[in-house]
Amino acid sequence: MPDPCSQPGRPMRPEAVCIDTSRVYDSCADRDCLSDLRVYFTPGAQRVLENAVSVRCRSCDVINVFSEIEKVPFSTGYYSVDATFFFDVVLDAYSAPLAPPVSVHGLSVYAKKSILYGADGSVKVFSSEYAPAVDAQNPMTATSPRAKIQVATPIPLDARICRPCECCDTLGPVPRIPEAVRCRFGNEEFVLGDDHPAVRVTIGLFSIVRLERDVQLMIPACEFCMPTKECDADTEDPCDAFRRIAFPVNEFFPPEAADNCPGTGGPVVNDRCGCSR
């Protein structure tokens, strides 16, 4: 393997340096199909649902994810990560077969638990940095593991109107909604009760949950990285940039099925299928 620090005409020997960074101790990836999530509506959106005969889920967005970490009893170094997902669900409500839909926003909530390894041990960390607003030293922090959650854009799969007497009584009451989520809906209260029609949705969710700790690592370093590009305030002519774009031949003349490699769907390049042949 070539030395990453060596450059043409300037060989260098790497130097061992200590850095303070975050290390991932454990992580997991999930593909969750969230079935029959109840959608909670504000009074204005609920009035639209009162006259709807069908609904369609147009899109879904993750507003926020709140997580809590607790040690798992009798399992040294393992932690329980309880994550609560808050979704902004956009629905098209249809009041008649040929009538245009009315879009409304609703809230759905989903909670999940993950058990991950985060190592044992915790110390208090005091820093000499100062908070700029009050000119006071930053508060003490702990080196207990931190949970980080990555979420892809949810995929709406299904949406149905649900009558409380038929199915929605099994969907549970509205959970406690944080103020940061409630402000997304104008800080209005959500309509509850069994005398109102409800909506349940099915959402596909891809997520990654990680446990991290602040650690000091010894790594090889070459030198300080200096930018090699000079600052330029000139704006590029958009026509010049457009002329450098290759003409999209395949957009006008799609390749025939015979031009693709069998079993792969990839194009034939120089009488060869792929780079490995």
C-alpha cells in the first residue's frame, strides 16, 4: 500500500498526533414498516376530514427525533436507546370523486427501542471555553455515550379513513407533544375523541442509530492542510457552463434492450459488459 503522506518529488514520513474526536462504539440499521399510525389533526384540518370520503398520503417528513439513553441492568456497557419520531404527514382529502383534493397536515408519532453497546465508564469534563452571551465558562459535560439517529426521508405507503368504532380505538391516545413539534402546527391543540373520524397511515422508514463517545486517538498525520485553490470572486458565464455539458443523446434516443448486458440492464461499452470482464 503506498504511503498516503508521500507526494511526487516530496516524500514525507507521517507523524503520530493525538486528536480528540467521537468514536462510534456500536450502531444498527433498521428498515421499519410502520403500520396503522394514527394521524392527529388541528381543528381546521379536522373539519376538512369531517367531509372527506377518501384520503391519499402525499408526503411525509420527520419533524424531530427525541432520544433517551439508559443503562441496561445486569449488562455492563450496554444501553437502551429510546427514540420517539414525530412525522409531519401531508394528506390529500377527497370530498367527492371528481372534486379537487384539499391538502391538510397531520402529526404521527412512533417510538422504538434499540439496545447498543456504548462501553462503561463516565467522567466529568470541564472546558476553559466561555459562553459568548454571558461571558461565563461553559457548563460541565459528561463522557457518557451519545445517541445519534440518522433518518432517510420516510416513504408513505398507505392512508385510510378510520372510524373510531371500527378500528381507531386500537391506535392509542395522543402522546405528549414537545413544544418544538407543536409550533410546526401553529401551537394549536390536536382534536381528540371518538366522535371524530380519524386517519391511519403506513410509513416506510430507514434509520441508523449510533452510540458515540469522546475519545483521544493516535493517528498518523502528514502536515497541516493548506487550501490549494485561490479565492475567486468572478462568476462563471452560465452559457459557458452549459456548453460544457455533453449532449444527452440517450434522452432523445433511448437504447434498445439488445444494447444492454444480459441479466444486468447495464449498457454495453466497447463490446464489454461492465468493468470486471
